[in-house]
Amino acid sequence: MTKWLSLLYLAGLLAVFGLHRVYGDQAWPTTILLFGPRWAWACPLLILVPLGLIYDRRSLVVQAASLGVVLMPIMGLELAWPSLGTEADGPRLRVITLNTGTIAPSKRAFLGLIERFEPDVVALQECAEDKVAPLFAGWNFLSDRGLCVASKHPLRQKGAARRIIFGRESRAIHYEVEVSGRPVQLVNLHLSTPREGLEAMIAHRWNGLGAMRQAIARRERESRSIGEWIRGLPSPLVVVGDFNMTSDGTLYRRDWSHLVNAFTEVGWGFGYSKFTRWFGIRIDHVLMDRGFSPKACRVGLDLGSDHRPVLAELAIN
């Protein structure tokens, strides 16, 4: 009996992973799965493992495989091994991206991070210019309604994608940063969240389904439109910000997978960048085209926002 329960559990996990891949954030049930607490899928092991130890130790092999499915494809554990190839000898670009959120990050902790990591560029979302700009005295600093970029190198705004979708504006700002005499393209963006739809269903259950479907449709149009705009930008290009999407969602794979995800390539761990009281999720990303090679990427410590900073070191090819 324990063996069959373990096999049924493993089959269920593979079905969940398949739903992520096929429907992802384009259907409301799988959107809930994507943005819910994924660690919960490991809970049946609290019962199955003791049963296996008592009644059928061969079932522990199946349970170990199930744990691997939960940790890696479902929860997103990354175990990037050091590259054995030759090191790119181009100039390096150190980038921090952070959604400062409605709760401003601790000034002391934020400046401590800047001092330790020594970034070339800091991209912020939900940024209050009057509070943040003084922290970057001596830097080149540009702000556009909640999207801010600070750079140690020459910086200028090149353009923007502004889309009105269901009465709301979606924006991504394109900058050019001059690094060691080479122009580098940078996009700072903040895409729409599914939170309103999720909260409507939590509060009103089936009566919130309309809000959820509208949130899904808005995110689909926005991702497609801004993704197509970014495909037309020159190389080398790095795209950073709060994407409000996971790397295993269908929208991400359709519109963004042509870019290299720094954490997926060289990160270690889960890389969760957004936290609720009960769980974390990775929705803030540093992406790049083949004009860059990622060398390091990690998620920083809590600075007081509900997001955590993503830190990446990139080599310009």
C-alpha cells in the first residue's frame, strides 16, 4: 500500500509540473498554483516517509524522487556549477535591481549593500525619487514615475514602452550606459501583478473570478507587447526589474526565454526575491542577451521592503 501511495504522489507531482508548463499563468487555476506556496507540495512526505520506514523501505526511493521533483522543477531550486570554460575578458557590469515597495528600505542597510557590492548600476521599481535620489549623490540618476536608475557611468534615457491596457499604463524604460567606452543597453521595468485577481478570489471566491480573468488578460497583453518591443533593441542588452512572473510560467517562456536569466545560469538556491508571511517566490530577474555572460547572481538580504535585491555581475562579451 505504501508503495502505491508513493507512486500516486509522484504521479501527482509530475502532473502539477505539467500543468505549470502547459497552462502556467494563462489560466486561473494554474495561476493560483504558480503564485501559491509551493513548499506545500512536500507536506505528504511527512506521512509517507514514516510509512515507508515502517512498512516498505523500497518506497523511500520513490519518495526521494518525489522530493527532487518538489525541490527542483516545482520550487525552482538552482544548483549552478562553476563554468569550466574560459573567462570572458570584457569589462564587467555589476547590477542591483530592487522593488523598494510601499515600505521604503532601511537607508543604513541599503547604503551598506551599495558599499559591499559596489554596483555600477542600481535599478529600482516603486521608487520614491525624493527619498532615493539623495542616497546617490555623485551618481548619474534618472527617474520616471516610480522607475529609477542610478549609474556610476554616463547614463541617458533612450526611449520607453508605454502601453495602456484595460485603462492602466504599463511602462518599461530604455537607457544607454557607457561602460569602459562601450554603449550598453539597459531596460528597467515593472510588469503587472496577478495579486488583485488572487486577492479577489480569496475574498469573494467564485465572485472574484472575473477580476482574476481580467488580471490574466492584462498580464498576457502587457508581456507580449513589451516583450516584442524589447526584441527590437540593440545589443548588448540587459533587462532588469520586477517582472511579477516566475521563470516556469507560460508568459515568461513565451516572451522572455530568448534572454539569459542570470540566476538560472549561475545562481545557487531558490533565489526567492518576494516574500509573504508564509512563502517566497522568484519574480524579480536580471536577464540579458548574448552580448553578456553572467558571472555571478544572488539574492541579497532583507532591506525592509517585501522584495529583496537581486545582485548580478555580468561580463560584456
